[in-house]
Amino acid sequence: MTAPAKSPRLALHWKILIGLALGIAVGLVVKHFHARLWAAAPEGSTLASVYSFAEQLTRLIGQLFTRSLQFIAVPIILFALIHAIGSLGDFKKLGRLGGKTVGLFFITAFIAVAIGLTLVNLIQPGGSRFISNEARTAIIEKIPGEIERANQLAGTAKSTNPWHLIRDIIPTNPFDALSRGDMLQVVFLAFMVGLALNVVPPIRSRPILELAESITEVFTTIVRWIIRCAPVGVFCLIAPIVATLGFDIILSLGAYCVTILLGLAMIQLLVYPSVVRLFSPIPVGRFFRGIAQVQMVAFSSSSSAATLPVTIANVRDKLGVPPDITSFVCALGVKINMDGTAMMQGVATVFLAQFYSIDLSLTQQATIVLTAVVAAIGSPGIPSGGMVMLVIVLSTYGIPAQGIAMILAVDRVLDMCRTIVNVTGDAAVAVAVAGSEKQLMKV
């Protein structure tokens, strides 16, 4: 007698997608009935207490999920990179990998900004065709809460020296860098330790490499546990965001939002597939299936740094990129590969120039490409991390920094979409580098 066939289990990325859809649906329902609910349930009533408890619990679970990803990112990158670089035994190979990685990062970033500038000049979302004088006044009136935040960002930007970005690559205290989770400093620390392990005698380096490999495997196991909780975590992250979003302001700035989303779609569907197919034998469909989990976690968390452990696990296990290349490329990408952010900064700069009727010459727009790419490198991999750098870009061209309040008003949703592009770019470059090195593994 044959045992009954087991029903196929639903793949995790489908579970995450269901959690995402349910979070959006619940958030929309709560937003729609919020006013009626508070009218029917005055403050202090049992119903109001239950609603408040449910809201706080949902936010707490979402925060726990994000923090669990953040706490795992630094140790897994530190030890994975130490093992990866320390095991190379060949400085030429390290230089070759680094050159290919950084080169592809910059090429895709320049293409991304060029796409954004082309679209914003063609569509002109800040021009009179989409925003009349009456609409401009209405938009300004809708964002008083964001203007104060914009002023704070402007103050922060004034104290930010671009040269400090280079200086701060080297930490004054490695333990402080680890505790703050400064990814570029962590990468530098791992890089230096890995290089040193290639120089010291094998009898000294082998125990450290074995320890680093073991610790990496332990934290990788923890990542797998966390990913299993992703459907619930994604739901709890998305529902409160949708419930509190102001869709009226999104509609008011709809042309700007469409320009950003169209640019992100072109990067996602044209640029990255071209990179993957040009340098590797992996079909585009398989590539996107392999990073489906990564994209959903990135969308819900709005943080490429928090998504990093998931990115590493999926690029290695589902796309067959060797652990050393995966750790090196993805860790570096969190800090310097911000194609979506770079494109946004270029589009936002020209959009605000159009809004304030400031003419930017072709030469100025050409320099925006370089400025946006460099500014994106300095953006932290956290939600809306590119805003401080955007203020620097705006000040370069004499555009009022207070205009960033409009960008902030609609940035939460757009930031979620940008993060998808940023992590997809990391995965695409990792596949391309591994493919060019003929090191892709069968999975």
C-alpha cells in the first residue's frame, strides 16, 4: 500500500508575498476606517485599548524582525569576509575581484542616473504641465510637518564634508565601528585582517580561518531561522506604513512618483538583466526567482543593510555564487552600490529645479550625474538614508533645501522600491563577477 503523496509546500517567497499583500490590505482597511473607529471608540474605552494594543504589537513584531536582521549583518560580514579574503592566498586575485566589483558598481550607477535625468527632462514632473501655481501652494500647505525635518537635514548636510567620507573609511576604534554597524569600516577591518592572514605563516593563520569559517556557518544558520519568520515580519512592517501613509500628497506629486518608479523599473528590467546575461550563463528568469525573497524583505524593511544577511544567503545558495565572492561583493555593495538612490537624487534635483523655475544647463546636469553617484556612496543603508546626501546635491546647484520636504512627504513608498533596486544590483554584480571568474557553482 503506497503512502499518500505529500502536498507540495508553498515556497517561502510566496509566503512572504502573501504576508506583503495581507499587510497592504489590512493597512488600507485600517486607514479607511480609522476615523470611524475612533468616533465609535472614545479614548479609554475597551475597544480603543484593544486597537492601540494591536497596533503597538504589530509595530513591535516588525521592529523585532528588522532588528534581528540588523544584529546579524555585522558579524556575518566580518567573519565571512575575513575567511574569504584570508583564504585567497593571491593578492592578484583580490585586486582583480575588487576591480571588477567596483567597476561594475560605478558603471551601473552612472547608467542609473543617466536614465533618471533623461526621464525627468522628458516628463518634466515639476513643470507647469503637472503642477499649476494653485497646486504648488496646496502642496506647500500639505507638508508643514516635513519642512522642519527638511531644515534639520539641511543643518546636518552643512556639517557633512565630502572628504570626510573618504577619511571615515578607516575607523579610529574597530570595536566602535562594529558596535555602530558602520558597514564600510567593518569591510575595511575585515579586509585588513584578511590581507594579514595571507602574509603570516599558515600555522598561525589556519586556526583563525577555521574559526572564522565556523562562526560564519553558525550565523548563516541563524539567518535561515530569521528568514522563516519573514512572512509575519513583512506583514507587521507593511501594515502600519500603509495605515499611516498620506495618499493625497502622493497623488499631488504623482508625476514625480511615476518618474522615479519608471526609472527604477528600467534599471531593474533592463540594466541588471543585461549585466547578468553579459557576464554569466544564468538565465534572467532564474536570477529573479533566486532573489525573490531578498526583494520582498528589502521592500518591507527599506534597508539594504538589514537585508544583507538574506542577500548573502540567497545569492550563495540559489544563484551559486561562491561564498568569498558573495560576501565581498554584497558587503561592499551595501555601502557603495546605491543605483536606486543615485537615480533618485538626480531626478529629485532636476524636479525641484523645475518646481522652483531654476534652469539647469546641460553642463550642470552632466555634473549632477557625478555628484549623485558620489553622494549615493555616502548614503547609509537605512530607510531614507539618501536624504542628507540629497541636501548636499541641492545646495551645490542653489536649489532651496526646504524643497526636500516635498520629497520626504512621498519618500517612504519610493524608498521601499529603491531598496529593491539597490539589493538587486548587489546580486547582479555578484553573479557577474563570479561568472567572469568562471566560479559559478551548480545549485
